[in-house]
Amino acid sequence: MAQNVPPNVVKELAPSGKLRAAINFGNIVLAQKDPAGGEPRGVSAELARELAQAARRSDRIRHLRRRRQGVRRTQGRSLGRCLPGHRSRSLGDRIHRPYVVIEGAYLVPAISPLQTNEDVDRDGVRVAVARGSAYDLYLTRAFKRAQLVRESSGRRRSTCFEKIGSRRRPASNSRSSCSPKTNPDTRVIPGRFMVIEQAMGTPRGADASVRYLREFIEEMKASGFVAKALKASDQPDAAVAPPTPAK
């Protein structure tokens, strides 16, 4: 099915003759830049290339650092990139079925008294979070007592570790990024406090593409393509999204 892209779908996805994909390089689970300047790696880039090949079009991957940039780019007739599933209501039919799920976990100093996710939302607890990230959006709604300390989303992970150690506060991050191996003075609270569904998005009005892309994503998951791309980009802690029942 993936290799049989209807002409009207090709016209919607690549009106200029080239398939443009906006990729979120701010999330290492999804995409990583090649330090040598070669082709980007990661499941998002691999899916974009596979779709371009199926449509018999060349691909152009646009490097984006922020999720909101990707939303604006989809308005400009580019192939949408990965967007958290909890934003799908506000984005209408631009969001398709998820292909990867990322668990949100808390990284805390090793000496922290916090032991469970439920312990975090209490008076006096401050949680470091990347400003405007999916974790920020979720915890802003979920927290009743804890305080969020929003850091620039462009800060390096090492800076986040330093903040944790110096201020004795937890930080929210994807489980694959929360690694005590990087800083032995930290640990990850067991379990997860949220799950982020990563999905492909397209501009509103691309009606012919909706059904095709939903089926394309389901096929990429079922065939093992997504799992192989995650393994090839060294993201063993990210999970392939479960099959989505047809509506």
C-alpha cells in the first residue's frame, strides 16, 4: 500500500514536485543531525524519506528547533512533522495516527526524598522544564501545588543536570534522555507521569492525504519500519505506538 500513492495525494503533499518535511531536531528521540553535515538520522527523517520514495518525489528536510515552527510550516504547504498527540484537537485534521510514544519521567538528585511521581506535586517542590515543551504544557495543567521553573528550550542537557544538582529540584524529560549515567548524582523516579504520542501532521485542507497517511503510518508500524529506525538511531527507550483502530 505504501508504494501506491494516489496522484491526488501526491499533488497535495508535494505541490511543487518536492516533498518538504519539517523535522523537530529539538527532540533527540525523533531526529538527530549528522555532525559531518550528511543526511539527518532518526525515525522522523526516515519516515519522511520513505514517504518521498513512495510518492516518487525527492525530499527536502527542513531543520527546525522548535515545535511551533513546525506548526507554522504546515500552513506553508510542507509535510508536517512530529507533534504531540494532546495538541491534536486544536490542530484539527492535520494530525494523523501516532507512530512513536515517549514516556515522560522525572530526573531527581540522588539524595531527593521524592520516590514516586505522586510525591512531586506538593508544596515547596520546583520542577525544571523546557519552556513550551510538551512537558511544560502537560504539567501546567496537571500541577496543583508544585511550581514549574521554565528553562530555555535551547539549553543543553548538561545545563539541566547542573540546575538539578545546584537547586535540588527534579526535572521533567523523556525517559530516554533521563540518564543517571550522564550524572551519577541523579536518579530517575520509577514509572511515568505522562505519555507523548508523536504523529505526522499535514496542512488543513489536504483532505485526500488524510486516509493515505493514516494507513501509511499503520503500515510502517506493523512492518517493523518504525522499530528499525528507532534502533538504528540508538533510541531503545522509545516505543512504537500501538496499532490505532480504524474508525
